[in-house]
Amino acid sequence: MNEILNIDYQKHTLQNGLEVVLYKDNSLPIVSVNIWYKVGSANEMEGKTGFAHLFEHMMFQGSKHVPKEKHFRYIEEAGGNLNGSTSIDKTNYYETVPSNSLELALWLESDRMGFLLDALTQEKLENQKDVVMNERRQHYDNQPYGLAWELIFSNLFPKNHPYHWPTIGWMEDIKKFELDDVKNFFRTYYSPNNASLVIGGDIEYDATLELVKKYFEEISSGNSIPKIQVPQTGLEENKKIIHHDNVQLSKIYLAWETAKLYDNDDASLDVLADILTGSKNGRLFKSLVFEKQIAQDIASFQYSGNLTGMFIITATAKPGVKLDEIKSEILKELKHIENKGITASELERSKNAITSSFIYSLQNLNSLVDQINNYNTNLGEPNSFIFDLGRMTSLNIGEINDMIEKYFNKPFVELQIVPKEAEVETE
């Protein structure tokens, strides 16, 4: 297995600070170009939220040498595809192209890194403000269960915490975007010294490095990146939020603050989540969905950010079932694990499932290249596949059991989303 997970690569750092990782796989004539900027919603501040996500839109509106909306057209005409994403900790852009169009993808990425502001106008900003506001209305405000995650984040973390606000931003902040603020945000964070570029697929190392230098090396590095200020966190007591929404079925979310990304505990929490709900044999799935038949579905996962993490359990109630009953059964099962522990067969089954899923996810070139960028950005070592999987496959029963006592006896956030006509449940 180690042969599958041990990749051959080259890593270079340009004079302007841009980290470049090259991975060669000549099995298919395609190349994936993947760039991570180390900026997300956590780099914003209360009252000025949504900038990182805004740039997911602005970066496709043209730069000095690329006309508006041509970035998409050039890549698609070359037979490729592209997209971007924004999270609390990073912004990611990628193109997948035939290998003979690699230079095109690098030119496009370099032009918006080095020359976006030359083409950023008030008209473009106003246009994209409207697009983002409509996106917020469609996917958050008017979407069933659409406000769940921002309600959880904003209640689990205090107002001055970088994870308090949603990635898309608060609507009142989006409305107030100013061109000078937008440009300053770009100057601060979208620089070579705050980025990691990974190119993987049908490439030759020397020729690809020369292309990268041709298009990126003359872009000026930015100033030092402002350090994120993280206040002390920790709930003093449980929080219960009841949100009436345009939904048919009631849903409950339980959230605990836990471990950050690549902390010693986040792998243990990943395995615990799989044991609870990762399959039809999962503790909570088997109990609440099959045996007691009080939940339509149930899921759990560990969400690990760079600053901290959270463990979330969410379940949809069957018609007529009280959410408090579901919560009681969830907490009862967690207490049972704390007292009795998980079994060796549960742990072994979970390790096998996680291993299979981990390896399968790397069969796709885009996923593989993105994971290389994850490791390079967060661990400084692109070839961390064996290390990462080993964090989970080496765990023992005691390490999983310890998670319950360490994290799940602390105060937590409980969110209930109920149909608008439903009466508020009482404790």
C-alpha cells in the first residue's frame, strides 16, 4: 500500500515566495493546475465579512490581459474545466486541461494573481455584489435548512472569533462592499508569498518549472500576512436555538468545539464519526434509524479548521417524533461509549472503510492534486499521504474512547430547525 501512497514530486520556491509543487503522471494526456491562497473568511473581521468569497467571483471577471468572462471561455474552448471554492481558511482555484494547454492555464492564473486590480472596476464590483446577494438569498436565506451552519458557527464561537461569521458573509456587509476595501483585501492576501501552486499530471518537470517561472516569477511578493487574532473560546453552558423554517421535517444539530486540523485528536474524532454513522452498522445509525425508527437519517463528522474544530451530529426526525427524544438517544449512546467503550470489530471495520475511501478518492487527478496542495499548505510536506492515513489506521480503542470524555462532556450547541407552523418544543 505504501507504494500507492508514496508519490514522486518536486518542490520549488520562487524568489517572490510562491511555493510550486510538481507531480508527474503521464498515464493520461491531462494536467491539473491547482492554486491555494492562504486566505478565507477567518481573515476578515466583524462588520467586513464576505471578502474572500467575493473574490471567488471577482477572479473570473477579467484581469489586465484577460477580458471579462474570457477565463471560462478560454479553458472550455481548450477542452478543459475549472472552478473555485472558498472556506474559512483558504481559497482555491483550479483548471483541468489537456496537457498541451498547460501554458494557457498558467498564463490565466498568473494574470489574475499579478494584474487583477488593473481591471477591477466599480461596475464589476456592483455587478458581483448583486450576484453574491442573490446567491445568499437562494442558497442560505430561502433554502430549507440553509441557515443551519451559520447558526451553529455564530453560536459556538463568540462574536470576535474568526469562525463566527459565514463564509459568504452577512447580507448587511455584502451590501456595503467598497471598492477601496476590496482592493486592499486583494493586495494583502492574493500575493505569491501567500499561495501554493500544484501542477500534476502529464508534465515534464524541467519544462513545467520554466513555464511557471515565465509567468509567475516577475509578480511582486506582498507584505507580510497579518496574523489572525484568536480569542479564547469555550461555552460556559449549553446553548439551544430553535429556528422556524420552510421545511417539512424537523432536524436537530448538536455541535461541540473540538480539535483543529492535524491536531493529535482530529484523526481520532474522524474515526469516531465513522463508528457512529459511517455505515448502516454505525452505532447511531443502527439505533435511531433501524431499531428505534425515530430518525429518517443521521450523520456525524469532525470539521477541522486551522484554528479549531467542531464535531457535529445531525439527524432528521421521522414525522411525529420529538427532536428532544432524538437528542436524548444520541447523548445516551455517547455516554454508553464513554462507559463501555467501542469494540475491536467496530474499530477494525472503520479503519478498513476509511482506508478504502482514502485510496479511492486519490484515483481522480483533481482530488489527488488538491490533496497534495492541502498537505503542502498545512503540513509543509506534499507527500503526506502515508502519514495522514496512518494517523487513523494506527489508533487503538483507548484513544477513541478518550474522545468522549475529553470533548463530549463539555457544553455544546443544540440547533433545532422545525416547520414554521410547529410549536416550540420544551425541555
